[in-house]
Amino acid sequence: IQTILLKNRPVGRPVVSDFEFVKDESDISINDGEILLETTYVSVDPYLRGRMSDAKSYVPPFELNKPIHSGVIAKVIASKNESFAEGDFVSGMLDWKTQQVSTGEGLLKVDKSKAPLSAYLGILGMTGLTAYLGLTEIGKPKAGETLVVSGAAGAVGSVVGQIGKILGLNVIGIAGTDEKVEMLKSKFGFDAGINYNTTENMTAAIAEAAPNGVDVYFDNVGGPISDAVLFNINKFARIIICGAISVYNNTELPKSISVQPFLVKNSALMQGFIVSNYADKFPEAMKELSTWLAQDKLTYTETIVEGFENIPTAFIDLFDGKNKGKMIVKI
Ligand code: NDP
């Protein structure tokens, strides 16, 4: 059995040596009420970076020299728990281990005849819920409005833009390569896309792409990209702060930015979003997402990296935009 532990709290950008691999050759046995799980897919997510620091946050930090955990799909390979049978697949927050014992608490059975297993870590998992609930609960979009999404070619962003189109919005995505911008339009139906790496004046580029101004901004990245969007907001705009990946590796507090006057003069709403605060709405959101998926109104893409030993690299690669759609490691 292999396990990945957090060895050091990363300073700045995480590096592979912040993680430690350990191997244990002993057999695992299970007691009554327990199941033995074999890991099939592991989700790597930008928010894990926050848990690797010891700063106070909405989830406790990972402990040093303990396994990291994230969203995992696993196969039940032995069961002494009547709720689970050998051969079942489950999803839940589990350790970065090739095999582990669980009581089944907090695990959901997933049906691989309904969707590919990896989809339960993406569009039919936290990713889809974040996109749907952030956009609808805080964004409150109305048909005909303009939506801007940053991190648009990533897991959450690509779903947000598509839901925006289903709801009748004009959708503009911001991403880091021309290939990603092309994918936003051709695969996900965005109306326009902007490559922030090759665009000198982002404020002007957003003004050009959104001639009627921005009504809803779904922010995954923070930093200067977001400032440029905020300079283009309309009266009563809604700004969903879902993430801020561009500053997750910062080692110093940011210098103050001056978007407040834009919020004041436009009576805009800016609100932080954490998906777990909306758990009562998960069933309704999941129903909508799976219906749209079945009707081909929604699609998704994944970057699948193979091999347990590549989990840390796949995680670090998120900060270089190496993924299109959801980054997943297949074990
Ligand atoms: P993504 O699939 O979007 O992967 C991260 C992407 O961020 C990369 O592909 C890259 O794309 C982009 N990126 C990386 N560095 C930068 C940078 N310096 N500036 C701009 N873009 C950058 O991840 P997720 O969809 O899983 O997560 C997206 C955001 O949503 C994250 O901020 C995450 O923390 C947040 N989140 C929040 C949740 C909540 O409940 N609040 C739940 C889930 C996610 P590119 O090539 O375009 O740069």
C-alpha cells in the first residue's frame, strides 16, 4: 500500500519534495462494519493548496506527516458492512492511499452505468455543484445579461459558462492559451474568449467583448484579471468570488487594489462562495446537472494523468494551467 503524506508546508509554489511517499507491505484486514477500498481516481484541486498552509480557513489545515485527502472514487474490494458489496464504487473524501479501510461514513455509492466514474469527481461532483450553485445562488443571472468567467477552461469555469448559455446569457471566458480560448467557443459554446497571457490591456479587451458591460462575474482567479473585469461592471452587477488561484501561492499580503469605487458607483454585490454552505441545495442542483448532461446540453472535458506517484505533480500542474477541464489522476 502506498500513501502520500504532507512533508512540508509549501512556501510559495508547491514542489514535489513537499510530499512524501511511504510504502507499507503489511496486509490490511477489516473488522465488522468496515469496508476495504481500492483507489480508482483521485481529484486534485486548487483549494488543497490552502489546506497545506497552517493559516486559519474554512477547513482545517492538513497535518504534517499525515496523508493528504481529497475527492476520491474507490472500489469496494472487501466488505463487512451490509450497506456496501464487493464491486461497488464509492465517492468521498479519502486519503491519498492506494488502499484504505473505511466505515463507509460520508461515502456515496456511484453508478458507473449512468456516467463514467471520473465524472463523479467533476461535473457530477463538487465541480458541477460549485458551478451551478455559485452562479445561480449568488449570480442570480437573468436571460440576456452578460456573464464573464475567469479560469474558464478549467473544471468549474467550463461548467459555469455552459450553464450561462443554457440560462440565455452572453458568455465571455478568460483562459491562459489560444487553444483553451478556442475550446471555450467550439466545445463549450461560449460567445467569446480572451487569452490573458497574450492580451496587453485586459480592461479594454473585456470592454470590447462585453459592449453592454458585465452583469455577472464568476471569479476563479482573483488578481489583476479580476480587477480588469471589475472595471467593466454594470449597475447591480453580481460578483461571485469562488476562488483566487492567481494568489494562492503568494507569500506576501497583496497591495490594496482600488475596485471599491466601482462597486459603490454600480451598487454591485461581491460575495465569497463556498460550496459546502449550500449542502441543502445539492439534491436539486445534482438533478438539474444530470438532466442537462443526459440531454447533451452540458458536456465536460478532463485531463487524466495516470499513476498514483503522479498525484503531487498533477496537483502542482494546476498552477501552470496544464489541465483542460477537470484534472484527475487515474490509479
Ligand atoms: P481548474 O480546473 O480551473 O484549474 C486551475 C486553472 O487555473 C488552471 O487550469 C489555469 O488555467 C488557471 N490558473 C492557474 N494559475 C493561474 C493564474 N496565476 N492566473 C490565472 N489563472 C490561473 O480548477 P477548479 O475548476 O477545480 O477550480 C477553479 C477555482 O474554483 C479555484 O480557484 C478553486 O479554488 C475554486 N473552487 C472553489 C470552490 C468553492 O467552494 N469555493 C469549490 C471548487 C473550486 P489557465 O491556463 O487558464 O491559466
